[in-house]
Amino acid sequence: MPLHKVIYDTDPGIDDAMALVFQALHPEIDLLGITSVFGNATIDTTTRNALYLAQRFAPGVPVARGAAAPLQCAAPVPLGWIHGDDGLGNIELPEPDHGKLDARPAHRFIVETVRAHPGEVTLLAVGPLTNLALALADDPGIAHRVKEVVIMGGAFGIRGVLGNVTPAAEANVHCDPEAADIVCGAPWKLSIVGLDVTHETVMTNAFLASIRDRGGEPGRFVWDISRHYERFHFESDRIEGIYAHDYSAVAYLLAPHLYETRSGPVRVVTSGIATGQTIQKPSAMHVDAPDWDGRPACAVCVGVDAPAVLNLYESTLCAGA
Ligand code: RIB
Ligand code: CA
């Protein structure tokens, strides 16, 4: 019996795709839909990739096209050097059937699906948060109808972790800081899986080779698309492997006991050199801070049992081995 009805809001993107393959294989996840958003690539590319991934690994799961740009500015330049010009590591994948795209825009798909399953749906967002902000604008009541929201995004300075697009900002939040601040201020149960824990969760080359050799056809796909991403990680951070950013949000949903969290309201800086910075006022901090006070507390991940999180990925991908 699946425990989690999930709408996966994503900008595939190599780590997005690796997390989607995992969700398609995990018995406790019931993927109700995939909503695309700009970010790692243009909306045309991320939507094409979402359709491809659904048709190959999650047949029958609807895909809805989302926002092409942030709420208040133009779309960013795609990150070809990180995710490949095609968003999936430039491995020459065939075109999906574009006729299968849901007729609704992503935010309407989210609103209508949440209304159809009150109290049951988890929004799992691993790209810029524009679609979620648009859904809240369309129907603020969904904040009381979702089961919970889990996002991959942000960086809170735990153990000195900085941003990854500026010293202050993580990519998803930096792409649409206004949307991120709206999402962090909504009255829903929100958990934030940021760089503080995803930088602790590294899939090494040996780990990925094991997935390739023991994970069947999904495992070979994960290996193939991660080649480009692994080269980027070595060239940029000198690590021999990849940060498991988006999968970490899925792991948190399935196994929150593997994470240490800190409660408190979160604000997002929306202007100036620190645009995209995520700042939490911990609930244990007893100072007057009007910009935070009165906003709902979020659970920010500050620690992780990374070996156990990685073991969950490997055991799921290789279950058939
Ligand atoms: O900062 C990491 C995040 O940005 C991940 O979601 C990755 O896919 C990119 O979107
Ligand atoms: Ca992503």
C-alpha cells in the first residue's frame, strides 16, 4: 500500500531525473503527477525531459507544463555546463510523445489534484518554486489541503555551507527568490532540504558504478546521465562523485528519521547582493524579529545520516538484483 501520494515539481535536470527513477521504483510512493518548471534548462527542455522520464519509468503518470520564468524577472540562462544542453547529460535520448502532456498548466494541475485528494498529497519540489507560488495565488486554500510540502533548496550556513550560485544563495531559491519567500510563508507543513545536508550526501563514482552494474536498466540510465554531472562536480568542487541534491528531498519524505531538523520561520532575501539567501529564525531564538515573527515554522534539515540515505537509494535501485 503506497504511503505517499506525491506531485513531483521538477526541472529535470540530472539529479531530478535520478530522483524520479527512484520514486518510480519505490513501493511507498504513488506518483500522482509530474509538473515541470524552468531552472536547469528552459521550460521546453525540462518539460520534454519530464515527459521522457514519465513515459520510460512511470508510464501513465500525468505531466503538466509549468512556469517558463520566475515571478518577477526573466528566465535565467540554462545551465548547460552542469546538466548538459539537453538537461540530461547529452546522451542523445529519443523524443517523447508530446501529445501526452496534460492540458492544464502545472499550477492548475497542482490545485485540482490537491482538491481531489484532501489531506493526502505531498508536494515534492526540487526546482524553482514558481509553480507552487502560482498555485497558492490561484487557491490559497491548498495550503490547508496538502499533507505536506518538501523542497530541495536553500543553504543555512550549517558547518559553514555556503550557496552554490553565489556565496549566499542556492540555485533553486536564487532562480525565484520571491516565489521561495511566498512558499516559506504559507501555512502548510514545510520541510526544507538544503545544501547543508545534500553536500554531505555524495554518490561516489564507485557507488554509481555499483548502481550501473546491479540496478538493471534503470541503473544503467542513472550511470549514463550522471557522467556529465560527475565531470562538472570534479571540475567545480574537486569531488569524485555527485551531490545527491534532489534525491535527498525524496529520502527525507520516506525516512525523516535519517535527518536532524531545526524548527523556525524562514525568510528569503529578494534584493541586493544576498538575493536568494535563506535565513531561519530558530524557534529557540527569543528575540523580536518582525520580519520572521508571525510566520509559520519550517523544518530545516541541519544533519543527515548520509550512509543510510545512500543505502536507501542503492537498495531501491538494486532491489531486483
Ligand atoms: O542547488 C541544487 C538544485 O539546483 C537541484 O535541484 C538541482 O537540480 C538544481 O535544480
Ligand atoms: Ca532540480
